[in-house]
Amino acid sequence: MAIKAITFDLWDTLIDDETDEPKRKAQGLRSKPDERRHLVWAALNAIEPIDMANVELAYATADAAFRTVWHDQHITWEIADRLRVVLSGLGRTLPDDVFARIVKEHEEMEVDIPPDTIVGAKNALEDLAGRYKLCIASDTIVSPGRCLRDLLEGHGLKQYFSGFAFSDEVGHSKPHKSMFESAARQMGCEIPEMMHIGDRDHNDVKGPQALGMKAILFIAKRAHDKDTTSAEAICSSHAGLPAAIDRVAGR
């Protein structure tokens, strides 16, 4: 089938993950992991004193459980669910309004101080949007799809996309078929008419290929899989991405 649409991973494909950390440091703020734990500790400690080490242990345990479910079941728990695991492990609860505030602060951390786009991303999307329909297909680790749309809007990228398949909204994460089914529905095409671009061979290459799609491994920020990938092409910059996509699409 002719390629009609392109799905994009978000983190380290369009958005340069962790480039918000130097910004936080320059403002005298804690790192994101430290701030998340501090938010939970401060809320609990205000009600009844608690040792930060206990909060850190409970948080680490919840993170480990999240990663296991993400990897094995292709589900990304929403941050509210992860925080309930933290509180359960501590044998503590929080008032509903306090819990809701902490959830919101977790979710919006990467919108309030956003990471940067990868160089050339906007130009590549503008070029590609003239020939293909575009859709985001991204796992949501802390920030939900609602916030990631805001992040894309803030960078002037949202306008190029006809659809958004975020794992918290779809109910599964890549490489689960439902992520790409959602993208296909939103763009009005068949799964084999789509090509996926991403930085992880297992999720972004072999997953889509198993569904009959073509895939390009994007290695501008993460090149761990370049020597073992089964991708139809490897691309190291957004400057070269439109031409690479056209070649793989046979244009």
C-alpha cells in the first residue's frame, strides 16, 4: 500500500527529553524526580511527620511497578494511580483536594518548564505535512496527553498533526496494536498505509513492522539501537528526515 500517513514518537524524536533539567537548575529548582518526591513528602508531613527516606522508598517501589506493567502489559498507569500506590505503600492518605493538587503539579511540570524541541523538528513537520497526514503516537510516563498537547502547542508543533494517540487515552502503550489503530482511525487510513518514526527499536520499529507498517529509527538523541535495528532506514537529523521518509515510501 502507498504510504499516506506518518506517526511520530514524541520523546527524543520531536522533544529533547531532559532539556528542561538545566532550566530548572538555573532557576534554583529541584530536579523533576526530586521535586515529585518532595511534593508527596511535604503534603504528608504537613498532616503527620514522615521520614523522607520512607517516601523515597515508596516512590521507587511504585516506579518499579509502573515500569514492569509498562513493559510487560503495555499499559502506562496515570500519575494519580502511581501516587495511590505510593500512599498505599506508606499506609497513608491525603485529603481529596490536596491529592488533586499534587497530581496536577506532577502532570504540568513539563509544561510549566518545557523541554526543548530537537533541532529542525518544526521545519521537517512543515515539509511533511504538505504530503502526508501526521499523528503523534506516544507513551505518557508522567505528563498525560492533555499536557503533551499543550507542550506541542507551546512549541508551535501541534498545528501539523491530524491526530494524537497518547497511551493514557488509548489505554495501551506502544507497541500495542491499539495505539496504531487509534492513529489510523484519526487519520482515515489503514495501518499498512502508515510509517512510524521513533528512537526505540522494540517499540518504534519492530512493533509497527509487526503490524505491516514501515519504520524509521531516529537517532539524533538516542542511538542505542542503531546496530541491531530492523528499520527500513536510520535517520540522524530532522534535516534529513523528509527525504528519508520519501525514499522509504517510494516517492
